[in-house]
Amino acid sequence: MTRDSALRGAGSAAGRGRLWVVTAPSGAGKTSLCRALLARDARLRFSISYTTRPKRSSEVEGRDYFFVDEPRFMEMVRGDAFLEHARVFDHWYGTGEAHVRSLLADGWSVLLEIDWQGAAQIRGRALDSSSIFILPPTLTELERRLRLRATDSEATIQRRLRDALADMAHWSEFEYAVINDDFDTAVDQLAEIVAGRGTACRTASPQVRAAAEAVLARES
């Protein structure tokens, strides 16, 4: 047995992988957290989404996203090529269904970064999946992180903040919640969840619920 086949077999008891849906408001740090988790757990594979958003200077085609124009994206929608898709911040995002199902069938567990709308679509599919919502420690910290990017205009930042509040209102629809206050702690919590030991991060937990509601209640 090769190392890859052994790792794939560890993905689940039945030999199939599990889909982990990770959602967060813009600026909460989900991309950095997911990359750290992928580096730690060799059983995970990342689902690369399609988007019509322009590529940022730090991004790489085929690593961060598959960048396509809107006509091509709409052609894929008509062809039922997406497991989920949504329009966010004036651009379209979608997850290629064939690629994800192939990885799961091969025994890999798949990490999927999407917004809450996409996560809702995933729940309606016949997939073995679990969902995680990542919250910032405070709204002020969220704004600071958005400004540190230095890629968006002031108007865009303000809209992202407004939309972040709307996004965070959906956190309780997810099975798990992680507050990204300390990065290393957040990665540890994600690793515990993926390993099947994430009981302490379940949204049904009174402690998790109280912590999440405190984040939403703070203005500073």
C-alpha cells in the first residue's frame, strides 16, 4: 500500500472522505486558517472554487481560485457543473461538483471555503459533510484586519463590514464555531474538529453560544 492510499483510507471508516465546509465573514482569517490546517493534516485536500472576481496580486491561478469571466461561469451554471454557487460582493463563486465528489470517493476529506449561502446549498445535497463557522474576536478587530489588506477602497471596506454583520447572523446554523482570536489556538481547534474531537466547539454548547453572542454584541 502506498503512502497516499494509506492516507486516503484514513479519511473515514467507510473509505470515503468527509466534506468540511468552512465559512466566515470577510477578514475573519479563514483562508490563513485553512492553509495552516491543510499543512498539518495530510488527509485533507482543498476544494478550489471558481470565481469571476479579479485576481489579486498575491493569488495564483489554480491554487487560490480558478478565475473565469462571467459568461464562462454562467455557461457552467447552465451545465449544472457546480455543487454550489453564489453571488458575493458583485462577483460569482462556485464549487465544481465533479472534482469534490471524485476526491471524496477516493477517500480524501475535503476542505471547502464558502460563504453561508453556499453552505446552505451544500446541506441540501447528498454529501457526507460537516460545517464550521469562524468568527473574529471583535468587530473592531475585523475592521483592522480588512484595512491591513490594503486592497480595498474605503467604500468597499464599509460594505464588507456591513455584510460581515449579516453573515455572522448565520453562525448558529453551523455545527461548529471557532473564534479566531489567537491564530495557533484557532488552528488547534479546527484540527480537533476535523479529527472528530471537536465537542467543545459545537454551536450547541452553551459556552460556545455565549462566546459567539459576545462577539456580535461588542462594538469595540
